[in-house]
Amino acid sequence: MSDKKPTREVEIYTDGACSGNPGPGGWAAILISGEHEKVLSGHDPQTTNNRMELTAVIEGLKALKYPCKVTIYSDSAYLVNAIQQGWLDKWQRQGWTRGKPRQPVLNVDLWKELLNYMSIHDVTFKKVQGHAGHPLNERADRIAVEEIKKAREQRG
């Protein structure tokens, strides 16, 4: 976190989706600040669901022009638990390994990028129940699934 106290508050609703795991994937991030909204999305022709979940959050944070107080809403237990239950801190202390015997942590490149953006902003993660009627989570899911179609087209 930078020395400057964030004055802007932003909510980011994210989702990642994959058809097959691995397979073509899509991600979406809906940023809301006051009455302003910005929708970001993208796809990858060959990826995993967890990579798309992480990418959605990273791209949402990357889009912020100033340090902000950010609440990220995600239905990804992998993502939210890694932050809230201290897995991410433990992985770093253990040289990006986990378990016994020690195995490399997956998606280290994205975890490191996420940590970089989290150092700029005051970030809180909130777990939402997926496919449970939360309007913005459902919307992010629909956008991510649409991106899978684009990823399939890109693959040919």
C-alpha cells in the first residue's frame, strides 16, 4: 500500500470461466465507483478456470488510475481463501511451494502480479456465492462465458 491514503472507493465484481479445465477460457471484471461503471473482459484459447479468476481481478485492479480502496467480490474459493486464510503469505514464505512433499504453487506468475497491484491499493476480498442470484456476479459470469466463445473462435 502506498503512503497516500486512497480517497476513491471502487467495487469490482469478477468472474472467470473455462470450458474444459484446461480449455478455452474467459474472464470479466465489472468496476463500480459511485455512478460510474466500467466493464472489462477477455479470453485465452488455452487456460484454466483458476487462471481466469486471477486474471479478472488483476485486470480490474490494473484499470485503476489512482490508489483506491477496493472491494473485490468473487465466487472463487481458490482466490478468496488464498487471501483470507493466509495461503498466499504461507506460499511466499515457503518459496512458492505448498504441501508435503513440497510442490510448486500453480499460477505463481499471476499471484505475483496480483500482489503487485494489491500493494498499490487498499484491497478487501469478499466471497459471493456463485450462481446464487447476485446480479453483478451473474452478469460477470455471463460476460466471462461469452468470452469463452471468442476464445473458441480464436482457436479455430
